[in-house]
Amino acid sequence: MKIGKPLYRVFSYLAHSIGRMRKSYYFEDYMRVYPDGLAYYPLRVRRKPTKTDLNNFTNHQKFYFFVSQFANGKKVVDVGCGSGHGCEVLKKRGGADVYGCDLSKASIAFAKSRFGESAQFSCQPMTDMKGYPDDFADVAISSEVLEHIKEYGKEEQAILEMKRITRNGGLLMIATPNSELLGAHGFYFDEISKLFAGHFSKFCIFENAFMPFGSARAAWEQRVKENRVGVVISELINLEESVAPEGMVPEIKQGLPPGKFSFDGIEFDTTLLHNTHSWIVLARNEK
């Protein structure tokens, strides 16, 4: 079924409202990112993808290009894997055993049919991954999912589950929007740092690349004055492949030059960072 933008907004509002009334913290209410220009929306409605949709997919892929550096020879779980495209990246770039889980039955069905040779997929929620035992994975990854869980106050439960399924000494990697750019749809710096500080002694937060604009710019400037900032990399952003509000002239945060970076003895390449709107958090699991 194809749908125009005004009707899509109505569907989106209704789907979110139903999800919250049911207190299920999920109701097939978020846009799903699929390959080949496919875009599925609330209530499994489909419409012709826009350039923003295609760029959104490209940006999702770039997160997996970055985190695949940590997956070589490892057992990896992609939590909230959606259509499974990221699992294919992880497998092709060296992941020994790749697993993906998501609460969306439609997404998992697609993932199994399209990427079943790259990963093992299962339908289970981020907050209760009973299909994975304790210490199951070397690396647990989640891209652009935690902000949706936050809407229902279950972000800490989700982090604890990711920690549970990851072995001692393993890594957790999460991307989630910076609220200085996207408002309530995300986390402010104090929120994301407090969440991880409560459960990990070793973690690293990378700032998103785009500077806040409008009234939100003051919040960033205040954080800088108070030294409440994550690691800032002068990211090599391809603006043609990025998503920005109409009329916004993107400005890139300036910090360390992209290149080799070390976190808790692990060296990796930050030239692969392309997190225009989102925090990327790396954490070492200690039990």
C-alpha cells in the first residue's frame, strides 16, 4: 500500500498512541530501514522512498561499517536489528557468528529471507532477550533503538539485558540520537553519561558531528564551558549523504583529527565515524 505524507503522519500518530495506550513500548510504529530503497512505515504501510529515506539507510549502514572493526572473529549480536542489513555488514567484515533480534515480526521475516545466510535471526524484545543466555556474545550492538525504549522508561532495563548477554570483558556499542538536535527523541549528554556510568566503569562517548542550531546551540556552548562533552572528532561528513532539516546549513564540530583512536587498549579508526545526529557509546563489560 502506498501512502502520501499527510496520511502517513496520521498513521504515525495513531500507531504511537495505540502503542502507548497498550503500554507495550512497541507497536510497529517506527519507520523501518530496508535496503534497495524500500521504506516501511507505521502499520506496515509502504510509500515511495524519498532522498531522506535513502540517506537514512546510508547513514545506518555507516554505523555498521564503523562498529564492524570490533567484530572481526567475534560472536556479535545486533540488538534491534530491524531488516537485518547491518548483520550482513558485520558478517562480510569478519564477524565469526552474527545474530540479530528485533521485536518486529515483519522485520525478522524480511531479515531471514534476505540475510539468512549471514546471521541467525530471532524475534525478541531488547528488554527481555530470553533467547540468549548469559555471557552469550563477545560484542553487543544496537543502532538507533534505545531512544524508542526510552519513550517508555525502559532504557536501563535494555542496557542491563545487553550487559547480561555480553561476556565479561566484551564490548557494548550503542548509537542513539543527541536530543540537542532531535529534542525528546534521544538523550541529552547528562542522560546518556549517567545511564552508562551507572553500569560501566569503562566507557567512551563520541559526540555527534553536527552542531546544534537555533536555540539549542546555547546548550552545546554551555556544555563546552563546563567540560561536559564526549570525544569530539572532526568527522569526514559527506553532506550529500546526510539528513538535515530543511534550510539548515550543517556545521561540523571540530576536535581531534580523524584517524587512530584507542579505548581501553583497543585501537580503531575514527575516519569511519559518520554519526551526524547520534551519540556513539563504547563500553567494556565488567562483571
